Amino acid sequence: MANNTFLKQRNMLEIIKIIKNMGNVTKPEIVKATGFTQSTVHSFIIELLEKDIIHEEGIAESNGGRKAVIYRMNEDKFKIFAVDIGDSYISVCISNLDFKSIYSKTVNYKINDYGISEGFECIIRLINSAIDQSQTDKNNILGIGVSVSGTVDFLNGKIYQITNSPKWCNIPLAKMIEDRTGINTIIDKDNNNAVLYYKMEDIVNKSNIVFLSTRKGIGTGVLIEGNVYRGSHFLAGEFGHIRIDSTGAICKCGRTGCIEPLASDPGIVKRFSLIKKQENISLNMVIEAAKQNDEAALDVLNDVADNLTLALSNVIRIYDPSEIIIDCIWLQNFPGIYNTIIDNVYEDNNFVDRDNLIFTLSKEDNILLLGATALVLDHHLNSDATSKFLQ
């Protein structure tokens, strides 16, 4: 009996995933995609309709036979709560199953200036306020997903260390949030979550993807055969700490020559601040200066572009992906520099060409919240034992 229950749950989730991924789909299309019998698919569809997990969307065009009903995911059946914790801010968001935000808020908060207790209470206040202001029923929340930069024990929901915040280490944050809210909570590294979003949105229809971000440093999220690769000790993706210049700048990790200070957004700000001998420089200030043909700003960006080219070339040699997604805000403003980087990467790699490796420049400003949302959705679409879709 237990085996039959498990098989039913697994098959039910398989159909839910197909309906979620395909959008509008008919029973014959589900039969073809799953290999299940028509009667099996029919019984699952009836159950999903009764649970209000799917809706009838209309009638498909007929090719001469009986017209088939089109089914679609009820994207508003559940809501997903997302939290993104940075070293100087905390963001929260509530979305439906289609990643459509119904509430979001960001507060400036330098978490390392406060103890864990104070910071945790700030997170809880933001969560409770978001639920109250959006009038979201807790029972309809699929889960809470959390994105952080740094090392995370994904399996046990524990933060080993948040980047630039040494006070925040060895914290069982998922359990702490779950105990206070009563809502299932999952936590992972921000770039791992981001690559999950791209997988789930099917923006890239590939199974081997590297997501490389320059926002908080140089970090990667890696998808291998459709699964996030985290490594034996959850250290996979710490790409910014690969050393490329033994005489280079001192990295925040304490070593010399890491690629992170040479190619990241914080590295750009620091270098431009030193040149201008100014404090309170922001990335946007560097971007605007470069747009006005400020020589120092352009020199910094072009030099960073060379180092980013080297980073991308190394990504190819290490992971051999079919697609690389680049999350870099300043490159969105300089398409000429971006095109030069990509041309130089292809030129620097003799074993790949434009037909075998695709580059995508991410345009999602809130990718880390989207990633935390994807983390929850992916869990409930693939976990037979705890999926709320099966309750």
C-alpha cells in the first residue's frame, strides 16, 4: 500500500509539473509527455480540478476528432514568500505560482551592525508585515524561500557565513523562521536560487547552465543535467575566489589575487572611489560617469571587462556549459562592451563556437527574490513526501 501511495504521489507531481511547464495543455498531450494511460491521466485531472490546483482554460482546435479540453495551472492557488538577505538590505516579496509579485518591500539594513537576535527579529517583522498588508492567508503560502550570499548548508537550512557579515555564521535560520511563522522554510545560496529560476521559467531550455553574477562579488550557480550542483561541502560556485594574479588586489577573503575584486561590482566601486578620492561612491555613479565619457570610469569598466572575459573563459573550461547567464547591471548599460567581452571569450576558447555555447545577459533586477521563489516552487514540485500540492 505504501508503494502504491508513493507511486501515485510521484505520478501526480509529474502531471502537475507538465501542466505548469507547458502552460495550456490537453489530456492527449499529457498522455504523450508522460506515457501514462488515458484513464490514469483522466483520474488525476479530475482530482486536480477538485483540489482547484488546475483550471479548465478552454477547448482546443479539432483536427477532425473530439475537441480536447485545455487545462492550465491555477497560478493563484498558492502564494510563495521570498526573502533576500544582503549585507546592507533585506528584501521580501510575496508572489503567485507564476512569479507575479503581489507585495514587495526592501529596507536598508546593515545586518553585521546588529546581533543575530536583532537581525532575525527584523526579518520576522518584515514577513509578518508583508502577510498582513497583502492580506495573505498563511494556509495558502506554499513556503518561504531565502536567498543569502555566502556558504549555506542547504540540506539543514543553516547559514555557515553571510558574505561581509562575520557576525552571521552558524545560524539555523530556516528552522528559526519556520518555528516563528509556522511556514515551511528553505534557504540556499542566492546564485543557486537564481539558476533555478531560469530553469523553471524555461528561459533557457538547457540542462547544463552556469549563472554568473557580479552584483555582490563574483559567484556562480551551476545546473548540471538539470540539477543544482552544490558540492560535497556546499562550496560549489565560489568562483570569485579563484586566484588569477598573485600580485593583485586583496580580496575580502583575505587572500591576494582573487578574481572577485578585479571583476565584481563592489570592485568597480572601490577602484573608482580610490581614483576620485571620494567616499559614498555607488555603482550607478560610475555608470553615469562612464556614460558622460569620464576617462577614469571608462578605464575602470574596460579593465574590469578584460577580467570578466577571463572569468567567463575559465567558467567554460571548468563546467563546459551549454549556456552562460551573466547577471551584471552595468553591462546592461554598455552593449558595446558586452559584445566585445563575448567576442573575446569565443576567441579565447578554441573548443566552443557560437552554435554550441549561448550567452544570455540577465535583465531581471530582482533576480535574487525570483530565485528564492523558485527554490520553494521547485521543492514542492519535486518532493513527494512534503509537497503541499499533494495535501
